[in-house]
Amino acid sequence: MVASVACGQSAFVTLDPGQEAWWVRARFNPRHTQVRGIPVVHIREDWCKASEFTRDAIPRELLNEGGSDIMAEVGFGFAVQGHFDRSKTSQVALTGVYETCGGERGSFLLILDKGTQRVRFLDAQKSAHQFAALKADGSTIRVVYCMECDVGATVRWDPGRMAFRLRR
């Protein structure tokens, strides 16, 4: 059984029943055919829908569950900006949810050159619960899939390969 958090036929966030934190129980329903102006099929050809996570898209009562906004308190968000490849060009890293044309869903981490549609990095993970949040620490991007767990990874620029590398 899944409880709807928002009104309407297809809420962006639904919660599985349980006592765990909202991000552990959350399921996200992608709605868009573009992410930051990029058609989702140009990000990954088997995607039909994707939506970027934003604080505005998450119901306020979830972000402030239990009277505090844990994400804000520990400095996590859904998008971060920096010179992650150590060049003069700034990058934007963002998280979201995708759905393939076959109906499979998961979370993604996307890095773009700021102000462009140039995809620099994509990590997509199939999952029933798609929460993902980011924190920048200098040129390192930390992604977590649970705010109170050790489930996550780091992304750093590898100058030898001239590419971003994900380490779990």
C-alpha cells in the first residue's frame, strides 16, 4: 500500500507505510520530458520521463518532518555548483528520478557544464525508492541515498582520464 502525499492523480512523491524516515519510504513519479532544457532521450535514450529533485517539489511537511529540516542542517541539497573539474567552467550537479520507456524507475546524478546542455557525467541507479541528495566539498561531490545511512558515493574529477569518476 502506498500513501499519497500530495493531492491529484499522480503525486510527485508517494510514501510507503512505515515508521522510517520519509526519504527511505519515498517513491518519486517523474513527470517531465526535459531536465534543464535537455530532452531526456538525449540524457539516456531509454528514458521517457525524468524530473529533477527540488525543494519546491517536495512537500514542506516532509522536508520538516519531526520539526527539523535534516537536509538543510547538514548542508545537503538536490543540486550543487562548483568548479568540479578544476577548470574555469563551472559545473552543476543535480539529482532526480527517471522512468524508462519500459516503466523502470531509479535515481540519477547528472553533471552539466553550467548554462549549457553539455552532459559531463551521468550515474543512473534503478531503485524502488529513488531519494538522492548532494553536498559539495571543494571539488568533490558527495551523493547520499539516505540521510541517516552510509549508503552513498563520491564523484571526483580524474585528470588522468579527463573524466568524472564515481566511487562507492
